[in-house]
Amino acid sequence: MTTAARPSVDRMLPALLLLLTVFGPISMDLYLPALPALTAELSAATSVAQLTVTACLVGLAAGQLIAGPVSDRYGRRGILLVGIVAYVLTSMLCAISPTIELLVAARFVQGLAGGVGIVIAQAAGRDAFSGGELIRFYARLTVVGGFAAIVGPLLGGLLNTIIDWRGLFVFLAMIGAAILSIVLVRFGETLPAEARTTGGMGRTVSYYRTLLRDRVFVGAVLNQGLMYAALFAYLSGATFVLQDIYGLSPLGYALAFGANSAGFMVFGHLAGRFSERGHVHAALAIGVGTAAVGALGLLAAGIVPMPLWVVLASLFALAAGVSISSPPAATLALVGYPQIAGTASSLLGMVRFGFGGVAAPLVGVAGAMSILPLGVVTIVATLLAAIALLPVASARGRTVPESSPLPTSSTALPH
């Protein structure tokens, strides 16, 4: 079997791929401080206005599912350029939307376009890196995601003091345009033509079957979907818990949110370093265990009143646990599939955002004055995430090779 050589890596490629990952978090978070004003201006019900968040989340999941297989067949650069251009245009459409219905539709398409950047970042990283470099790269993706989670709401709140919600979407379009200019100049194709997949939809379906027959891949992806369900439940419910129940001021909430996001970054980095030394499975187990401790604390606070520090510590542990699990789980899921890294990445991203989108609304079923739903959702999610690790643990033979050949035909796909 002939193999394709790895493409030479531009020294700016890691930074550029990390930059692409901000599409999702920034799109989700930047305009949230202006959501009440948006609701009032468009004369929308609060529940309908919140669909602008849900639509973007669903779009992010669907965009990854589409872009991954397309990039495996046609290359990374072309689909990335299309995605960024669509992101810029739909951000401007959001800014000029006269009705809430059009805004919801535009947010869905904006999410589709943003999902392209996320999946290409993961897949191109798999194209360019292997071994310890690959683990470090996925750890950095986690760190950047945490950084974007910090910057998004804080930057949005700051900008909202001088521009309205429409101006925030213009700002998102400007970010997209800046990234587009960088990609045009510095992003070379990372998937050689001879390493691309062939065939139509039937071949893509066969690739999905291959992935879904792999117990390690399925276990790692389900683990991440469930861990991100706990994370999105935290993101959805923490503001009500800390401000409405414990009476934190907006500044106090911002500080607590920032501390947890900083912890997300730090522990994601440490998990990457730990995994890089050959402790991939151990790092994954530690992450799930840490998140479960945090979820247990939230459940206890929902049953018996607890002091604020217990809730803050529980939220911190939950966020840290998710970040610890992310680099090793992504590595285990994608390392065996260099030739269909886009397709594999798309499933991973779709499950993360899809499970998160289902879990987020559940924390409000008992109203804004109860922690119990948040505790129940997070403890169930983390326990199921632990169960999902069983097939991963039973196949500890899967390692992170220093190099992985790029097969030139689908017959070389692992089964």
C-alpha cells in the first residue's frame, strides 16, 4: 500500500487552527448581554428570543456533520473558505434582521458556517500532527475554547455599553472577515489530493458505519457528548443559581464565571501534558471523576441548602473535569482515522453540541430558584459518561502513534 506524505506545516498553522475554534463560543456568547434589548426591540416573547441561542447551537452541530465528510473528499481549504464567507454574510444578515423569525433563521445558518471552522480545525490538526504533537494540539483547542468562553460574554458586555445588539453582530462579521483574510494568505491545503476519500453519499455512509462499529470511537464520542451535556447545563443554569439564588451581583457572577473558565483553560493544558506522557486513559478517567465530584456537590446543594463556597467549588470541579477529559477523548476518537479525520471530527463535534443543546433547557424545568435540576442533569450526565468509558478502557491497546500513514483508498480504512 502506498502512502501519502504528510504536508509541510506552516509555522502559523497551529495558531490559525486555534483561531478557527473561536467561531462557536464567540457566536454563542458575544451577544447574550444584549438579548433583553433584542427581545424588546423586535417585540418578541422571551422564549422565542431564546431560540436565537438554540438555533445557533443546532447549526453548529449540523455544520460540523456536513463539513467533515465534504472536507475529507474535497480538501480542507475550499470548504473552510466557503464557511467563513457564509459566516460573514449571515452575521450581517443577523445585524439587519427586521423580525425575530428572520433572526432565528439567520442564527441557524450562522451556526452552520461556524461549525465549519470548528471541524476543520480538528481535522487539519489530525492531518498535520501526530504523537505528542497531536495531544498537545487538542489540549490547546480546549484551552482556547475556555479562553473564548471568558472573552465572549465579557467582551459582549463591554461592547454593549457603546453599541447595540445589531452592532455586536457587525462586530462578529468583522471578526470573520479578519480571519478570512488570514486564511486566504496563510492557510495551505493540509489534506493532499491522493489522501482524500472518493465516492458519493454511499461511501460517506460506509465511513460512518466504520466509525460506529469502532467501540473505542463510539465510547470516546459518547463520553464527550455526555460531558458537554453537563457543561452546557452548567452554562445554562449557573447564572440563575449564582445571581437569583445566592444573590451575586453581575460583577460577582462575572468573576466566578471567569475563574471557572480560567480553570477550564489551565486543567485542559495540564491534561494535555499528562496525556502526552502516555497517560491518555488515566487522564480521561480523572476528568470524568472530577466532573462527577462537582455534579455530586450540585446535587447535594439542590437537596440540602449549602453555603456559596460549596456551589462555587462544585461548578469549578465540573468545568475542570470536562476540560481534563477533552484532549485525551478527542485523541482516542480521531487518532485511528487520519484518512477520514473530517468525518470523525464531525461526529465528535455534532454529538458534543447536540447533547449540550438537549441538556441546556432541562436545568430550568423547576424554575429559576432551584438548583436541583442542575444537580440532577449533571450527575446523570457524568455517570453516563463514566459508563461510556467501559469500551474505551477495554481497548487500552489503542495508542497514539508518532506517525500514521495516510491511505490512498477506502480499502485501507480500519474496521
